[in-house]
Amino acid sequence: MAALTQSLTFTGQRVVSRAQQAPKRASVTTKAALKHADELLETATKMTQPGKGILAMDESNATCGSRLEGVGVENIEENRRRYRELLITTPNLGEHIGGAILFEETLYQSCADGTSFVDALNAQGIYPGIKVDKGLRPLANTNESWCQGLDDLADRAAAYYEQGARFCKWRSVVSIPDGPTRTAVTDCAYGLARYAAIVQNAGLVPIVEPEILLDGEHGIDETFEVASWVWAETFKYLADNNVSFERMLLKPSMVGPGADCPTRNTAEEVADYTLRMLNSRVPPATAGIMFLSGGLSELDSTLYLNAMNQSPNPWHVSFSYARALQNTVLKTWAGDDAKKDEAQAILARRAKENGQAQLGKFVAGDVSDSESESTYQKNYVY
């Protein structure tokens, strides 16, 4: 790890220096180069209003289906549609949710009354978004992964914009137990940067998601070192590709110990490490930091976010949660529409609690067993 630490010091100094200069350069070039520059800025600004975060509901058909089957619901398109309609039609959801990330199938679906999902979201003041990466594939001669989907991204992004999407997400991952190798880190960072440049040109605000997987026995200090490397490389390539930081969102994992590490850190410790990472690697111009929950329990993800917002910082530090918003909701509904109102009330409460955490004002009360259980899955894929 010593060699890695030494290389990080050099890389970090060089990259942060460039990244700090990048917003001014990007602001000058983006306005002229992007025909959607004003709209992109408006979208990013409105999605990061105080007390708001993002609902991630972009699980693939296979992943969504496995969760449905886990509560006794058959994995067919109609049942996926029914469940996702429950989510997006939750009353007052837009009070604390600024955007919803959809899977491609979901972007083109409609509610039972014929209202398109896009229109239903817009009616609540929620921006429709879309997952655009095509998933992970094995990286040759390693146990790591690379992310595919760049080849036809420009055409797909244009089509998604026409359908009503206004932002999108690309997830790439780095695994600590399996490396990370420089090849894997470079592929993650460069792929995210190319994606962000392409979709900004199409009018979509990019969510850049370099996830450091929870898998492993490593402690929080090793996570910090690896994340330092990955985040530095990511912002280097974002700057090289003239991505406008004011018109993008970062979706990182929090800096914590591996899932199998015997030492568990407090919310305050996770917040301290994560904020130090943000301050050393992320340009202040970045529109928002929308954390993924990454297998944390519903309660812990809210507590960690709340702890990070106890001190001032230059960003909108918020959430883009999937399992940490949906876990109890899905178990409550379990395919029974008689439980729809109860399930929606839980989602509205979870959104409100995380909205309070974004403001640093969350106070934990009584929680269910479901809300306290880990949502971690080894080798998690969407």
C-alpha cells in the first residue's frame, strides 16, 4: 500500500490543481459548445434544491425481477410496471425528490390510467432520468470489471431526451479485494468522462458514479486511499473532456470500511473521511454530491448523510438511494395493491427523512427491523 500512497500524493496534487482550474475553462467553452447549456444548468440547479435528493429506481429487469420474486411476485413486465407506478405516484414525493432515475423499459411505460411515467413525474416537479450504461463485463486477465455502452450512446441519449429524460446515470466500479489495477481505475475514470461529455452534448445532465465496492475486509483507511486515486483520475479525465462541472452530479460511495471488516466506524467517522475526500478531490463548482447507499441499511444511510451535513461545505451533499429508499416499501407492498397506500406512506417518510438529513436536521426515532438491516449484496450488479 506504500507505493500506492506515494503515487496518490503526486497524482492528487497534479489532478486537483487542474481540476480547480477546470470550472472556469469549462464555463467559457461549454456555453458556446453546448446548445443545451442553459437547460442543463437549470436542471442541475433545480435537482439540487435544499432538502432534495434522487430516487434511484433504475434496476435492470433481472435485478428488479429478483427483488419482486423475493417477496413472492412474478417477474413480468406488468408487475415491474405496477411496482414502479407505486413509487412515482407516491403523494407529495416531489417535496423531497428532485429526480428519479429510470431503467429504459420504465422510461417508456405509463400508469394504469394512461398517464406516461414521464408526465407523472413532471407533474410532481420531479425530473425523469435514465440509466445509460450497459452494465459491467470482466476485464481481461483480472478479476475486475469494465463498463460498456459508449458505442451507441450519442444516439440513445438523443432518443432519451426526446422521450423526456433530462438527466442520466453511468455506473462504473472499482473493487479493492481484486486490485485495483491501474487498468481498471483508468477504464472507470475515462469511461465516466467520455459518457459525461457525450450526454451533456445531448441535453442530459450526467450523474457520474465511480463506485468503490463494499466487498472485502479492508478498513476505512484503505478505502480512503483507493477512493483518492479513483476520484482524482475521474476528475482529471472529466476536465480533459471539457465536461462542465456546474452541469453534472457526482454519485460516489461513502468512504467506509469493507463489508467484512471486523472494525465498524461510526457515522461521524464515515462523514469525516468522506468530507476530507470531497475537499481534496472534488471541484467546488460541481453541482451536487448525490451519494449512493451501496448496501448500507436504510437507517445508516440516513445517519451518515446527516452527519456529513453537520458542517458547512461548498456542495449540495445529498442522496441518490435505491435500496435505502425502497427496501421496506417493496416488502410492505409485496404485490398486494391493498397495501399500496401503506407502502407509499413509507416511501414518502423515507424521502422526507433523507431530505432532513440533507439539511443536517434528521433525528432518528423508532425504526423497524427492515430499516435497520443491511442491504449489502456481494458482487452487486444492476
